[in-house]
Amino acid sequence: MQRRTALGLGTSLGAALALPALRSARAQETVLRLHHFLPAVSNVHRFFLQPWAQKVAAESQGKLRIQIFPAMQLGGAPPQLFDQARDGVADIVWTLPGNTPGRFPRIEVFELPFVSHKRAIVNCLAIQDYADAALRDEFHEVHPLCVWGHGEGLIHSRRQVTTMEDLAGMKLRFPSRLNGEALRALGAAPVGMPVPQIPEAMTQGVIDGAVVPWEVVPSIRLQEMAKFHTEVPGSPTLYIATFILAMNKAKYEGLAPELRAVLDANSGAAAARLAAVPWDERGPVVEADVRKRGNTITVISEAEKARWVEKTNPVVEAWVAGSREKGFDGAALLAQARALVARHGAGIA
């Protein structure tokens, strides 16, 4: 009996001694919640956010883990994501600055018509460089982990578009303010809304189509509702949208130095390169699948593109003129953006 009691006490003592060590190991783990607006089947979730989170976990030896909540699972609407990072509702968010028109005017330069490159890798690196140099004040409420933009955006519609005249009165969803103004200049009737609202809006006839890049098409089954897809040849392209992976400042600053170092090593240009994958690698896969469905893909002529460039140039001029009222030199930022696109796009078709 005494031996059993002694064994029991020994076991209990061993467990008691092990418990603080277990708690200490758990205490060393930090879990960050990443919130975004697309479903888990989306290419950005699968081919950028998940691999990025896995890389951070591996390089921190499991001490820094990122738990992803897609499709607004933490609540709210897509335009609220930036403030969720600012306020700590989420630790990290992936969002579009263009979801809140006019709030982030300097990054809009890459959303002007015919400024950005066809390839995402060029835009991702150019925009990240630009953010490091020109956007620190613009995003001061958060800690930016990565700022980037997608590759070419296309027009996906219920009727074929080969010329500007085909766009007349067409109700097209757009992602950000300047994209909408460019479409209006071309004669379309732009309708602003976040990506998740597109399927219902198409079904109900609120819109006739949408402008999105290839990679997002299957996640909202747009290829089933829009049988025609219109592409602008070459670079610069008609439009892109910009993105930010933003982190709560207090959460970032509160990380242990070694964990912050891992996050820093996977931020900026390193993250921007990974961010290009869903567009440059998965986009062509989506395009091939759409062709197999029998949908019609049209590339407008170079002469037609020149017409579109001329017609949308007043949008660029208006943005430059309006920048002075907002306290910055839009012409200088436009020149800087174009130079960065040219530098990163050298030799890339």
C-alpha cells in the first residue's frame, strides 16, 4: 500500500514538474490570425497566403503560426478589413486599398489606366519598391508586411467586346475608383463592389460583367456566367488593383525579437515575389480551362488599344491635377511608378 502511494506520489510529482515546462513551451508559441475576403478555394489563398504562412512557421520552428480565416469568417465586410488590422480585430489582413475610395491616394497611381505591366511579378516588385519609398505615411496606422498588385485585368462579360463601342452602357463591376473612371471614359457603366458580391449581382442582372484577373475567375465561377473575355494586348495594361498584407502595429511590435526577425525576412520583396505566383502561374491555367469550356477569348487589336489609351488619358491627367489638392506631387509619383515598372519589366514579355 505504501509502495503504491509512493508510486502515485512520484507520478503526480513528475506530472506537476512537467506541467510548467509544457506551459512554457506553449507560451513560446504565437498564433496570428489572418483575415481575408475570398474563399479558401481561391488561388491567392492556396498559392500565396498558405505557402507564406507555412514558410513563416517552418522558419520559426513552429513558434510563429499564422491561422488563416478566409471569406470574412471573423465578421465584417471587405471594406472594413484595413481597420480590422488597425484595431486588432484581426492580427493580419489581406485587402485592397481601393475598397475605401480616396483614403489611400498615393497607391492609386498604379491603378491608373495603362500604367502597370501585364505580368504580376513586375507589378508586385515595382509596387513594393514604391511602397518602401512613398507609402510609409499612407499606411502609418498599420505595419505593412507586403504591398503589391496583380497582373493584367480582363473584361468578363455576357456579350463580346472587340471595340470601345461594344462597351457602351455595359454595366461592369470594378474594384477601385480609378478602374471605374477608366471604364466610364470608355463608355461603360461602372458598378463598384467587392469580389464576393459578383455572382449574386450577375445572377440578378445588376451587372453585365466584371473586370477581374484570370486567377479569381474560378473562385466565383465567373466563367459560368460570363461567356466572353476581353484582353488588352501587351504592356502597359488597362488596369490592375493593388493589395496590402497589413498587420496590427502593436501585435508586430509585441513579438519576440527572433519571431519579428522571421516575419521581417518574409516581408517586403520576399513576400511580393511569392504574391505574384497566383497570377503569373495560375492565371494561364485558368485561361486554358476557360478555353476548354468553349468560352470566347478576344484580344483587342493594337490600334484599338491606342484608342483606349487616348480615351482614358484624361483620367490620368485628372488624378495628377487632383493630387496637388491632396498635398502631394502626382506627376512625380507617376514618373516614379512608370520608371519602376520599366525597370522591373525589362526583358519580361
